[in-house]
Amino acid sequence: MRNFDERSITAAVCERVAQASDPHARQISDALVRHLHDFVREIEPTQEEWSQAIAFLTRTGHMCDANRQEFILLSDALGVSMLVDALNHRLPGGATETTVLGPFYVQDPPELPLGANISPGLEGVPLLVTGAAAGSPLAGATVDVWHSDGDGYYDVQQLDDDHGLAMRARLRTAQNGAFHFWMIMPAAYPIPNDGPVGEMLAAQGRHPYRPAHVHFMIAAPAHEQLVTHVFVEGDAYLDSDVVFGVKDSLIRPFAEMSAGIAPDGAQIDQPYRHLHYDFVLAPQRHTA
Amino acid sequence: MRNFDERSITAAVCERVAQASDPHARQISDALVRHLHDFVREIEPTQEEWSQAIAFLTRTGHMCDANRQEFILLSDALGVSMLVDALNHRLPGGATETTVLGPFYVQDPPELPLGANISPGLEGVPLLVTGAAAGSPLAGATVDVWHSDGDGYYDVQQLDDDHGLAMRARLRTAQNGAFHFWMIMPAAYPIPNDGPVGEMLAAQGRHPYRPAHVHFMIAAPAHEQLVTHVFVEGDAYLDSDVVFGVKDSLIRPFAEMSAGIAPDGAQIDQPYRHLHYDFVLAPQRHTA
């Protein structure tokens, strides 16, 4: 195989990767080569533009460390993460819709009891979150929750000797599937935009904001794990989420409440907000 | 824009990137989104496979430093570099064909006089290279040459306190366009395969070898810069170059010669090889 031109090279590379022993690796490689070559043929990059693309990918890799995942941001900002989410969650009717995990999830967050304040000591409007993991009531489901502070930062963006994990917890649902906890109101925020993805967004004339939301990951035996957010009704960025993650079914009022006895029985001496959401997990799929 | 499914998300992202003020950035972004989404829809990756792809790109970025460019290797191994080369070199008949630059070029290599040995002190079979930069004879053209050692390594792969630049030089053609220099015979070699690209090649059932070759970059006023190799006739990897760079017109005999007076007048007391190649540079394109 020699003497490839701008057309014949694609078949040549596909013929080469057809030697993969694993059929799935072969299928992925073949599709990657065809679509990547089609893209390159469509835009006909100059050698200089090709060099810029190599440099962009390299800088994106160099931005990645334990607390920053620039390739996930890139996937998010190009709608790939939500596309992969959609392909993997053709759910039965009635199940809560899914959205992106995002780059700020932490495995095995601190376990807290029901009713805990997961963001103690932080400035902001208190928020009571109540809900249930349902279908059939799911007792003992794990409910991982995480959120940004009033400035839009997650704990893992600011970890240092004085700042540990915060604004995140794992709760377990009660016998009736219910859970509740306190936090502070989340804010709309820009995804980290001081790197290559920020440059790309600027070049595309796009703002980097996500509407305010609370993250949930809910898991229970015999059910599909649910990864989703609940968005704050009325947020200015609901129609232009930089990662394309908003679905109407995931928007809720975060109701304004007066000081007094809260729905969970707590005595609150200032105005607060209240979100209620009942999550419905889909039954586990059988794998072939 | 909300509630995207696995089909509608592509138009949604394209609509968003259409805000780019630069039409070319808009065109590239639009094409990237469409082809990338088509690829993802075709292979329907699981969330775990998506995570593996993120990790692959991250490790590829982390392999890149001043002496290693893993994203160029990835582009080379997927045939993208040769495709970009083909799109940028629809040359007039008669001009020398092009091939990939590769990751081992160094800007402004050491200038040496015609006839110099560019790989002094290295073990290997001496090789005399003669040729000309022609069309009309190109006096004073710069001829950058570089090659691997007998084990297939370039200098920049082994830079340290004891090892500087070697096996590379910039020459200038004489009045008649001719040049000549001495080196040692290059060897076939594997591209660096201890990183993500090596993993990919293994998964695709591919060897990592390039056939033996000498790199040339030739530049002269009013002509297109020529980036190419000359390959050693008879090499075992000519039909399976891992980067798809071989063209018949770039293969030459590296003739076996007996000790004696070489074509450049040098007295050689051992058998050596001789390569002759006349390069024809295309006239510079007028840009619109």
C-alpha cells in the first residue's frame, strides 16, 4: 500500500486498522478514521492550521490535572457529553431524565445523615432540598449531591491546605425512599474558561455560563444509576447552557419561604428557599 | 434551546457556534461538531468508553513535551498528517512529491558546508547523498536534512548533557543547484510506541515501523517549500509504513559502492552507499 492521494488514503488506513483482533476496537477505529478524514477533507486545513490543532490538543492535555479535566470541558462544550448521555439513556417513560455528570464529581463523598447541612458555614441563602427516590419507594438508595458556591465554584477547584471537600455529600434514603438536606442556593457560573476551551468558546462567540443547578447521582440495587441535575426555574441561562444540559422536566421552582418552621421541622430564623423533586429510577437493563 | 435528543443536539450546537464572528472559525466549528457527532452516533459509546476516550486524550497530552509530540504521532498513525499533506500539495506535474514532516524536525539546524559529514563519529555504513534542487537550478536554496541513527533514533529523542543535536544539518546549494553531504545509512525504526499511540497500534493489530528514509526540507525564493523523504529501495516496510508516507517516486536505490574515490572526490577506504536524488520545487502559488 503506497501512493495514497486525498481520497485513497482513507480506505488504506481502514484496511490497516481492520487487522484489529477485537471486533469492537476494529469498528471504533474504522469509524474514527472515516469521520476524521471526512472532517479534514471538508475543511481542507493548511499545514499551519493543522499545527494549531495539534497545539490546541496539546495545551488541552497539559491543562488536565487532578482538579481540572479540560478534555471533559471540551466534550461538554461541543455537545458530545450530552450526546453520549442521550445514547446511553433511552429510558422508559416516567423515569427522571438524565444530564451530564460534569467534571466536578468526586467518588465516595462524605456520608452525612438525612437533614444535614452539606454546606455549613458558607454565605448564601439557605436551601432545603426534599425529595424521594421512587418508582417503587427505594429505601437505602445512595443520593450523592454536589453544588457550587454562591460565586459558582466547586470545592475541588479551590482545594488547598485550608480548603477540603465541601458542598457535597452522600445521603441514604429512608424506608419510604425520602431524603432531605440543607445547602445554600447554587449560582449560575462559567465553566473554567482560562484554558483552550475558553479560547474556543470566545472564538465561537459563546458565553461560558451554566444555569444554576444542583447535581444528583442516585443509585439503588436493580435500578439504572441516575445522573442528573435540577435547575433553578427562571435562571437567565436556561436557554443557552454552555453544555446543552437543560431539559424542561429538570427545571423546578426553588420556592421562596419565610422564616419559621421548615417542612422538615427545622426552625429557620431567616428567609430560605425550598426545592422538592421526586426522582424515578429506571429498572436495570438486562445485558445480552 | 433545551430538551435535545440524540439527533437534535447536533443542530443545537451548530446553531450556537454560528455566533462565531470569524467565518472560518464558524466553518471549522460547524464541520467539527457535525463529523464528531456522526462518529459518536455511529459507535454509540458507553459512558465507560467515553471515559476511556477522555483518558486516552489526556494521557496523549501528558506525553507531549519539548522532545515528544504524541498528538503528531497520533495524527501520523491515523493517516491525518498524510491527508493534510495531500490536500496542501496538489502540485504541478514534474514537482517532487511530498510526504510528512514528522515529529523530529528542528528549526534552524546547524549550518554545514557542502560535502560535510552530518553524522560524524556514529557507527554505521557511510552514505554519500548527492542531488540538486532544480526546475530551473536553484542556487543558494536551503536544504535541511535529518535522519535517524542505525538503531532508528533521532538526536532529539536522546538529548541530554552528553548528547546534543546530531544527524541533521542545513546546507546551501551551489550555483548549479547541486548539493552533497555524507551521513550514515538510516535504518527502519518504530515510531515511539511506549505511549497511547503505541497502545492504539497494538489494539489495531499494527506494527509501529517506518521504512528507512532520509528527511529533506528544501526552500528557495519564489518556490513552494518542499518537505519530503527519500526511502531506501528494498526496505521491508515500504508497503506498510505506519504513517502511510511512501510514494513510489520517493524510493531510490542507495547504491552499494566499493572503497575508492567517491563521486564527490573523497577518498573512502571502506564500502559505502550512494544516494542521488534531484528535487524539483514547484513555483510558489499566488494567494488570493
